[in-house]
Amino acid sequence: MKSPVQLLFIVVSLLVFQFGHTQENIKDTHIVTTVFKAFKEQNKNVLLKSLVTKEEIDYLIPKIKESHPDENVPEAEEIIEVFKTSATKNFKEIIKRGSSFGVTWENIVLEKAEFEPNPHAKLGIERGNITLVCASNDKKFLIILKKSYKIQDTWRLMDRMKFTLL
């Protein structure tokens, strides 16, 4: 390298490319395609496919116990049941709220998906908010998958979703 400025330029270029590449790829992930399909079909069973599996919970439990030694961590089956119940309720609320604003769910279009990192301070697992930018007729809205975790190379819905009309 002829100068530190050239080296800095290369490093910055690589970082920008990596960030842009991640942004584009999030749209093609299982979580985005599954959640979008669930809303389009208004089918909670499709949504449940984006939740964490028992194997993934079993993978997480030791990490959670290590990072939060004072907390009582429930068994995997109990965690999954709570996630299913919460996700189903949240899904129905969003369907109802969107419909009240005139969203025709079967006609929604996914315009883009965005990722915003939201790392967990003590857990060494990638986490972030995934935003689906959607349209239905003349309505534009966001579906935000809050605090989604990437567990064993698969993004999983681990928190509530949020509906925002634009």
C-alpha cells in the first residue's frame, strides 16, 4: 500500500459493501418470507414456523444460564408454549389493527426488508429488529419483528411484532 489513506479507503469500502449486502439479503431470509406469507394468507400456523425450535432453545439455555446466573430458566417446552401463545395473540392483534386501517392483507406487497442491529449485551448471539416495508392498495405500513435472534444461522422471531401505518 502506498499510503494509509488508501488502506483506510479499502477498509471503509469493505464495511460499506458488507452492510449493504446484509441489508439486501435480509429480504430473502426464512423469517421474512415466512412472516410475510403468514400475513398475506392471514394464517397463524405459517407464522409459527418462524418461531424458535426446541433444538434451538436447548442450544440457548446454557448461554442464558451463563449470562444470567440468578434467573430461573424454564424448560424448552414451556418457553415454546409461551412463544406460541404470545405470537398468535400478537399476530391476531396486528391483523385486526391493519384491517381497521383498510389494509387488505391478501393484496399486500413486500417492498423491502431492513435490518437494524440490536445486540444483546450479555448473550453472544446476533440480534436485531427486522422491518418489513409493505403496501396494500394505497396504504403503506411497517411490520417490525422486534429483537429477532439469529440462532445457528437462522433468524427466529423471539419477541412481539409491531404494526405501524406510514
